[in-house]
Amino acid sequence: MDTVFADASWKSGVTGLRKIAALCEGFGIPREIHSGFNALCSMANLHVACSVRNCEFFEAMIPAGLFDFGLF
């Protein structure tokens, strides 16, 4: 496996996402976190992405103007 993709809204919230990150780190697998479907999910995912060492990418919705409402 090259990369694991995950999202807090799919995997039991922030705790589940951090557990996946720890498991991936143990096996040396990088992970990518998806942006959420709304501002709250995106902020939760971004916080987890910043708190783990093995997250190389954060997927962001484009065009940003439509999806970043509530993040300012």
C-alpha cells in the first residue's frame, strides 16, 4: 500500500483518525487526509493533519470559495 486516505467524518471522528495515523506510522505508510464536507469536518481534519508526523498531503476542495465558508 502506498498511501492511506482517511477522513474524520468516515472514521469515528478525530480519535479514529489519529488511531489510523498511529497504525500507518507504525508500518511506515504515509497518509492523506481528505477535507470535510463542511467547515467543521474540514477543521477537524486539518487539526489532525497538523498533529501527526506521517501526513504528507491535505486534500482541499476546489474552488475554495465555495467550500471555505465558516473557516475564517
